Amino acid sequence: MDFRLYLVTDRRQTRRRPLTEVVDECLSAGLRAVQLREKDLPDTEFTALARSLREATRRVGARLFINGRWEVALALGADGLQRGQDSLPTLVLRSKAAPGMLIGASVHSVDEARAAERDGANFIVFGPVYDTPSKRPYGPPQGIDALASVVKAVSVPVFAIGGIIPDRVAAVLATGAHGVAVISAILAAERPSESTKQFIEALGSA
């Protein structure tokens, strides 16, 4: 896996700035992987946003992942698909994916992680590790020990999500996790580019 920082979009957290503007800023700061989530957007708006992000990521050689909407991912030549809890099963997404397309699976337990790997996921996003408002609907924070258990249970790279800030990166990586997935710590930052750089530095020095 050629990236360790995985930005997950949420246009409501960008301090009223356009999402594309914030992502562009992060890409310029060194971000190399973006997941377009925005589950509530109608298909037309989602596709337009995906097209803009596809152009932005291509300019710097970054990867674009689409959450769930495999038709959009195929149409725009996205680098991968992210399976969420309400997406098609990993096995089905794998059957629809283009050759070479990566598939990430969002999981909340060891059993889910093992199943995702068995069904063809290239990497796992596990959480919530720490408390964070965006992940409270998925249950209480599971903690570092649970993350370590998931890492040991699978052979594919694991990204931690939920309450991740630069100061927590070292503890996350100490479990054997490959990287971190981030939403608010970057998108809601006063200077998203600086937050991106802080994460990259933490990931590189841990």
C-alpha cells in the first residue's frame, strides 16, 4: 500500500469552504489518498464532485477512492472502492471492480476484518479507535488493544479511524497498523494543509 494517510471526506466539516478547495490544499501539502464519502448526495451531484476530485488527484499522482458507488468509480477511473456498512458486500464489489482496482473495507470487529480479507479486500479501515462525533453512531470507541487484535488477525494493511490526531499516530502504528484514516482533524482544521503535514511527519517519524 503506497499511502499511509487516508483522508475521508465530509463536506460539512470544512468551515464552509468548498470541499474541493480544501482537498486541493491537502494534496498540495502531500496527501496521496482521498475517499469520497458524502453518502447523502444525489447521484448527479456526487458524480460531479467525484469528477473534480479525480482531476485534482491525478494532477499530483494521488489515489481516489469512491465509497460504495461502484458505477461512479468505474466511469471516472477511480483507483478504488471503499465498502461501508451499508454498501454492497466486499465480494460483490470485487466482482464489479475494474482490474487493478483496490478495495478497502470498513470494519468494527475481528470477525468482520477476517471476512473482508477473505472476500477480497486489499485493506481494512478499523474503528472507531478513539472517541469522535462522526463515528458515535457506530458504537463506543474500541481502543488501541482492539486495533492490535485486528492487525494480528489479518495480513492486509489496516488503517485506524476515529479520533485520530497527530499525537496519537505513534500509538496507532505501534500496534502494527499501516496508517490512519482521518476526517475532522484535517477537514475542520483552521489550516488543513498544516494538519496534513503534521500527520505526514508523524507517520514518517513513528
